[in-house]
Amino acid sequence: MQTRIIALILACLSFSTAVHALEGVLLDHDGRPVAGARIQVLGRPGSSVTDAAGHFTLTPDPTVPFDVVVSRPDGIALRPIPVESVPVSGPIELRISPVFTDAVTVVSSAPADLELPPAAAFTLVGRADLEQRGPQHLSDTLDTIAGASGLERGHDAVPAIRGLTSGRTLILLDDGRVTAERRAGPSATFLDPFSIDEVEVVRGPGSVAYGSDAFGGVIRARTRIPGPSDPFAVRYTSVGATDTGERAVDLEIGAPVFGGGLLAAASYRKFEDYSSPRGTVFNSAAEFQGLRLGYQRAALGGNLRLLWRTDLGRDIGKAATDSRITRASYPQENSHRFALHLDRPGPGQWSRVGVTVTWDSYQLLTDRDRLPTATTPRQLTSADVDATDYGLRLEAERSIGAVRAIVGIDANGRLGLSAVNTTTNYGLSGLTTGSTREVSVRSARRDDVAIFVAASGSVGRVGLSAGVRGDRVRTTNRAGYFGDRGSSNAALSGFVAVGVPLATGLELSLQAARGFRDALLSDRYYRGISGRGFITGNPDLNAETSRQFDGALRWASGPYRAALYGYQYRIHDLIERYRTGNNYFFRNRGEAQLEGVELEGTVEVGGDTLLQIGLQAEQGKVLDDGTPTDGVPSRGGFLVVRRETGGRWWWLGRLAAYVRDRRPGPTEQVVPGYATLDAGLGYRLTEALQLQLYGRNVLNRSYLASADVASVLAPGRSVILSARGVI
């Protein structure tokens, strides 16, 4: 496949011809130029960045009418701007509204990034939806996206796409990887959803764009940073909830400073043990704190963003059916993150050049506390895991005739991983009788260095695109349980795709992709406790590769948007976590197949009411013996009705229903079918005070929080009162 991909990219470049460009200028609502914003024509890959005077160029020039998507300098997408005509001479003038993007939009177009395959499903969860639904964790933001799910639920819920768990779905926070040595995969447990402005979700293979942990797709969350022209403002959010005992406050100060926009913010959240319809769920409490400091301004010919985040989790309970026998918890989860991003028009014919640098110091403490009985003394085992993550991404985009092309370098990794297990024994009297200390990992690192190139163009009405990426992944382990070990893997990832317009507003996209995924460091080298038991790595794991086929049928007409997605993914040398008693191990399992269909759509009724629907039917199995894989979401779907009246009132209802899942994976159980109803109501008195009530599981239905073998019941009826405003 790699040879065919390279050949298609060269073919795309070869049929370039002389084309016209559309010049434009982007202004804010007060008529001031907006520098560093990204401009993209909806339905067409590629983008341009505005210069210091707000000027941009679209090559080739689009055919009217068309919609333009503008992403602010901080990356936040705004409402699409319809363009019905262009001036005969001179640049086109676009003005943006200060209003954020709508809650959720089914985009009948290619994803926002050129290098992502066009048949991928792109959904944007905006600020309005985040405020109205008040998600407690990142995984909760995906509740209105078909095919998205959470492995486990609660504070440590792991978001996943299309059943691709355990590090196969990439989470980005301000363009930096969220990495955790948790075998279920990264969860961003520490992240407060109140602190982010939007979540972009791409379902489909993203290996060419982002590397070996993007088989299933990408979940990208962005922190808001005020723009240079934004006035001084204080934003606040205060939340209180029944049943979960949630108490939360977020305070954000934005100010124009030295020609740029400055952000200073802090947040605090506390949860008590929640109540299910059958009683209080022990060991489900948690506490979180956060600090944010950001700054952005026009610099170096583009827009420069700097951001620091400190997010802390304390006493995060991991509720399980056996929590009163062995209590698992995370006493500390600490993340200190830095991100630098520069986006600017490129020199010469390059329309955009981007540089991203990220750094993260991460620490996770895990406790497994065997509680005492009349005949068995207490035993406490703790695991202390810490590491430093880095990322560097350089990319440049340009037109070559009628072809849009992007090239880039992507380097990321984890340094200085260490893991120490300490076991303290107690006598029946409750006094300590001794302790032991085991160094599971003394020092380990993982480095992934890659180059990628992608191109898109058209032959007549047929769109063609292709991309290829070459990765080299090295790991080393020094001392610890497995001693001095290492691994090295190099592979190509790629995709080829075709898009065919079938009728006005109706388009079919088909694509084939190949992915590559190396094991996590802890999959190879860690031995010790986890949240669910004792786990032993496997240094001899082979890297996974995939063959992935996707199809997308998208339709748009006036207020109607709909998309039907189908896919079949085959993963070779599947890395499987399996269970023997309370012990977990890793192995390669030959070949696994995941396939499914997803249907989603939106309808705008009367300009103030939005209907949204999502349906999913997905399955996964190991082809060797037909056994199911972990993490595949149940069949079912949701319906959301949302209305805003007069700019002051809004109300929201969400009904979700899922059928019985009779094919659990190797670490799962059968999950009975269930249905839940959420509903909310809000009123804006002034900009300084908005009040809302939101009810989760308002019918107080009893259902399992996840398919995990030790899963407890999900929370029962909970009512959340929120107050927010801008002063």
C-alpha cells in the first residue's frame, strides 16, 4: 500500500495547473484586522493564515456560494461565514462575530486538518454545549457523538473512539499528547471541562497526522486564551450538585497586556461518594485543583500562543464491586503542562507554517488497600509512577497549482519514566509489621520521530487525496524488574482517498489506510499494581499494524445535515491485556477486526431549535477464535433537542438508549440494556449572571457504569445548579 500511496501523491502533484487565488481580509466585529486566524473553505481541505493586517489568500479560488470556517488565533472555531458573492476587484471582506460556535455541528465536509483522511467523521463540541451540559470529565463531553464511548466510568473514565481503547485513541490537550501509564489508556482525569473552550473529535484513522496512538481517531481539547483585542473581563462559574456532592468554582481573568491577550485562571472541584438508585457507591469521591496562565499576541509575522497548565487530582476513588475488600484509589495525579504554538503565513508560496512545542511533567500514585477483617490483616501497596513528556511538531502548507500539500516533522516521546512499588504490612492489631520496596522501572524512555507528507486535489469533479508518514520508535529500559531491555520499530503509515459528489449537497468519500502502533512503556516494562489488580508487562510485544477502510456519505441541504459512516478495521498483532484471576498480562493475539456503522444528523427548526440524532452499531472480535474485544460500545443511540428563546432562555433534553451487550471482552461482563434521560433549563439575567438547572438520569434508572467486570452502578438522579457570568 505504501508504494501506491506515494505514487498517488506524486500523481496529485503532477496534474497541477495555473489557478487563480482569492484575496481576502478578516476583520473583527469592530472592523479591526484579525491576525493569526486560520481560514478554511468548508468542504475543502487546506487552510490559510491571516497576516498582521488580516489578509489571507485562498488557492484555488472557491466557487460561490461557499462557507468559510474561521478559527481564532487560539484555535477556537467560530460560526461558519456564508459567502454568496465575491467582489469583481479587490479583496473579499469577512467579519467574525464575538459569539462562539454552536454546541455540536455535524460537519458535511473534510476534517479541519489536511492530513486527516476525508472520510473521517469530524464533530465539534463547542463552548455552548459544554456550559449547558456541564460534563464532569473529558469522557462526558463525548455523550453526544455516535461511536464514542468511555472505558469504565467515573473520575478515571477513559474516552475511546470506535472501541479502540488502551492507547489507540489519541488525546491532545492544547496540541500536546496526554499520556498515562494506565493500561486502559490515557483519561485526562485531571482535566476540568470548565477550563476548555471546545473539543474536536475525529473518528477514523489519524496515524498519518499524529502517529502510532491514533488508530481510532483524535480527541483534541483547547484552552481559551483571550485575544489581543478582547477587553478586560472576569469570567466565573460556580456549580453545586445533589447525589454526586459536586462543588466546583472556576475563575478566569482576561486582560489586554503589552499588545496581547493575557489569561490567569484557577479552578477547584470536589466530589463526594455518589448515590446510585440502590444506595451510596463507596470509594467514588475525588478532589481536583487547577491553575492556568496563558498569553497570545501577534509576533514573528503570525500569532504566538504560550500556555501553562497545572492540574492536580487528589484522593481519586476507583469504585468497584469489591471496594470494601480491596480499595483502589489514586491519591495523587499531577500534570504540569507547557505549550508554545506559532501559526503564521509562510514565506513565498507557502500559505501556512506552524510550530508547536509541548512539555508535560506527569505523576500518578496508585494505592491498593486490602482492608482488614477479623482474620486477615491490612496490606497497603502503593505505586509511584512519574515521567516527562515532550512534543515538537513542524508543518508547512502550500498550493502547487490546483493541489494542496502539507509536509511536516513530528517528534514526541516520554523521558525518565520510573515506577516504584511499596508494600506495607499490618498486624491484626493495626500496627505496621514491615514494608518492602520494589523498583519496577528504574528509568525508561520512548522516542517517536516521524516525517509526513499529504496532498489533495481533483480530477474533474472527483477529489483525490493521499498521505504517508514514516515513524521510527525506540524504547529503552534501564534496571528494574525486566533489567536492561530495548526495542526499535520503524514503519510507514498512509492513506488514499477519493471523494465523489453524487448530487447537490450529497457526497461520497471512500478511503483505505494503514496504521502503526507501538506498545506503551508500561505494556512492556512495568510490573506491579494497577487500579484493578496486579499486572505484568511483556518486553517482547510486537508492534501493531492496521488495515482500515472507511466510507462516508454526507448530505447537506438548508437546515438539514446528515452523515452515514461505515468502517472495517483489521489490527494485526493485536496487543491484548488479559486476566487470570486478579492478575493481568499482555500478549499479541494475531488479528482483530472492528467494524460498524454510525448515523448522525442535525436539523435546525425555526432558527432557534436544534434537533440532533446519533445511532451506532459496532462490533469487534479476535479472528483467531472469534472472541470479542474489549471496549466496543453497545448498540444504540441518542436524541437531543435544544432550544434558545429570545437570547435569554434555553432548554435542553437528551434521551439515550442502548441494547443489551451480550458479547463482553476478556476483561468485561454482560451489560443489560438501559435508557437515560437528561434535561436542563437556563436563563440569562444579564451578562454578569446566568443561572441554569441540569438534571442527569432524571428518571433515576439503574444501570452499570461500564462493562468492566468490577463495575458498579452509575449515578442515580442528580440535579446540578450552575451560575456563571462575565463581569
